[in-house]
Amino acid sequence: MARLKLSSRILEHLDFGTPSAERDIGRGLEKCFVESAAYQRVQSGAKTIVLGNRGAGKSAIFQMLARQERIAGNNVIELSPDDYSYELLSQTLAAERKGSWAKQGAYAAAWKYLIYVLVMKEIARKGMRLTRNGGADIHRFIRDNYATGQLGPMSLLVSYLKRLEGVKLGPLEAGIRTRELDRLYKLEEIHDLLPSLRNVLSRRRVSVFVDELDRGWDSSEDAQAFVAGLFQACVSINELHPNLRVYVSLRQEMYDDIPALYDDAQKHRDLLERIQWTEESLLELIAKRIRHSARERGYDAEALDRLTDESCWSAVFAGEPGGPRAGSFRYMAERTLYRPREIIQFCTEAQRAALGRGMDLPMPLAAVARAEPGYSSERARDIAAEYRYQYPGLMSVFEVFRGRGPTFARDDLEMLCLELATGEIRTRDTESWLYDRDPDSLIEVLWQVGFLTAEGGTRSASDRTGGGVFLGAHQARYLNLAAAKRFQVHPMFRSCLGIEEVAAPAAG
């Protein structure tokens, strides 16, 4: 196997990337982007709802798709986090129990109206003289109603919702209310324009990306209706014409937290794409970024492309990635939940540690060991923050495991969870979900968020470590937890909780 030898001078110029896809796109992301099978299915338009945990790469996929569409001369609309405000929605609209109105249907109608208007505005904004095949109708509608561009996307959405609310809760006679609601739900204001839009789309492609819906997410009634209505609208709009595609990304826990969304998704499972990574794909990701950094420093591009991913890794980190369990790549990958953001962060922290200690390439395992405590602490806080609305105070539950051993027999773990649920072991801000919880249910929560792994099989004969395999939710989504006899705290959390590692690399 060919080996890569990098000059020590390249250490400070290695660029593993940033935690943000938006910042990465300006730093050459397209040159080291991993075009996975999931990405290709989304790119083809076969999948339009992208599910994945935070840091799994949903935004990176959308950033790459948007860039490619623009390069091809197509129209792109991106709705950013600044366009969402769940708190504003809750303050503006009456609750369902006060108005007896089904909010998901109202949000679906408002989303369809908003997206259709944005698409028509985008088409008209490009300076086209829409005179053929009914396009003039679109031009007149935008000119007469939205020429000034005063309303932003959120304001336009809320405006339509308020119209629905006003009819539903206003002092109208039943017959008039029914007719007016029917008119609003059927989008009669723009319904006659849809054939014209379909004709225009036969000559022009428009892609709409709705990303980062978790910003400000509070799991409120309006937040859930907002996302569930968007999902419903996305499915409906994508049936208008193949050249109009609305893509939505959702965090997996948001999807799981919205019953109406989950029920709706069962009818459209073929549109869902779950972003999942493996150790192999994470290695490919980092190797591509090492190659990119080496090219930028003058290394031969063709020679770099001929190198295996393992060779690229070994040029930067000591220890064979495919070797013993203590090898650097296996060690670092096991301290992630298989999310690109995590392996990028860990590699970057190790690089900083190596630079701070004047270490050479390949970076010794001591650099990884020095980086691990800070990385572990940040990831623990980030995971607790990720689930703060479903499981507030989760970090204080993690703290209960501080200083204990990494492995628990099921009986011992159940007793610990019982003490947590009864309040015998005190935690902070957990009253809404922890107290009186069944121990098995709490074990499942801790497994689902990634804190625990469960024994779920045996290692292959080629693995010399022997014993059982401990699997996390990121490795085996539907593992039968009831059958697991032993559990471990995931290695990612151990350093920050003072849990002793077996065969951890020495911190030189």
C-alpha cells in the first residue's frame, strides 16, 4: 500500500472543516464533499424530506445542491433560520383549544400559499417578460400584489394564517364561514395561476430548500403544527411539476416528537431519506479533506487521488486506522455518534493540541489524548442542549454517572434509574419527564440520545478483543433493548465524567 509522507509544515495548514456547512462552502467544501448514496437520491429528486441528527450533514447536502442548481442557471430559494420564529407564532395565533380550529391544516395551506408566491416572485424577479403560455398572469399577480416586497416570508405566512384564524374565530354566519374557509384552504387567490406556473416550469427549474427548522424549536403547539404543515405542503407542491422541488430537512428527534408528522409520514415513507454514516464513510470524509489540504500546499493531485483513505489518515495521525482497537482512527470514531461534525471537531482539537505542544506529523496518540477532555465536555453539553425541550436537565442526569465504571449489568443500571426516577438521586430541571419514569423507559431514553450503548451481539472472529459488542442507537436503530444484559456509557462521554478508560492512549 502506497504511503503518504507530509511535511511537518503542513500541520498548521490542515483544514478538516468547520462545524457549519454554510462556512464550509466558502472553504472548498465542494472539492471534498462525500457524494453518498443518500446525497444522490436527494439530488435526483427521488427523496425530498431529509432526516438526520444534528451534525449529520443535512445542511451540507442542501448547500451543495443549491450551489449546483445556481451553477446550472436554475432558480434557488433558501429559507433560513432567520425566517422562523416559533415564539412569534405562539404569541400571534390563538390556541387550538380556544378556537376549535385544526392548526396543521391551516399551516399546510399557509405554507403552500407562501411557497407558491415565493416561487412566482423568484421567476418574475429574474427579469423575464412572462408573456408566453400564461406566464403574463404570474407577472401581473406579482406586480399587483407583491411588487414592493414589503412582507418577508414569515410575515407572509403569518398573514395568511391570520386570515384563516379571522374567519374561523370571527363573527360570521356558518354558511359564510364555511365558504370563506373553503376558499382559503383551496388557495383560490392563486389557484387559477397554477396552470400558468406549470407551463412556466416546463422551461425553468426551481428548487426550494427549507433547512435548520430546529433553530428556536420549543415543541409548542404552533411549532409542531408549523413543521407538520410544512411537511404536508411539501408533498403537495412537489406533485405540481418535476421542475419544482421543495426540500425539507428535519432533525430526527423533531420528527419523532411530532405525532401528526409521524402519522403523515407513514403514507409518504418513500420520500424520506435518513442520513446515516459509518466508520468507513467518516474515514472517507476526513481523507478527502486531508487530500484537499495537501493539494493546496502543492502536493501532486494525481498521486493524492491514488492513495487509499487509510494512507491519508496515517500521514496525519499515528496508528493504523484498520489495525488494533487502540488505533487512532478507531479510537476517535468510537468517540462519536457517527456524525461528521463530531469527527471534524475531534480532529481539529487534536491538531490544535499537536500545534500547542510542537508535535510532528503524523500526530502521536498523545495529541488525541490531550484533545479528548475538551472534546468530550463540549459534546456532552451539545447533546444535552440538542434534547433540551424533550428532556430538560439531561446534563444533570449524565452527571449521575460521574466517576462510576463504564459498564453496568442490567440490574444495577435499572436500580440506578429507579433512584433517579423516584428522586432519591437529585437532578435539576427534570421534573417534566424524569420523575416516576419506568427504569426501562429511562434506559431507552439514554440509549436513544446516545449516552448509553447496549450489548447486542458478538464480535467477528477476526476481532481479537473478543466479548460482546456494545451498540448505540446510531449503529443499530432497532436494537432489542429488553434483551440486553449489559450496558456501557458511550466512550464519547467518559472523559468529561471522569470514567476510567480501558487502554486509553497515554497523554504525553
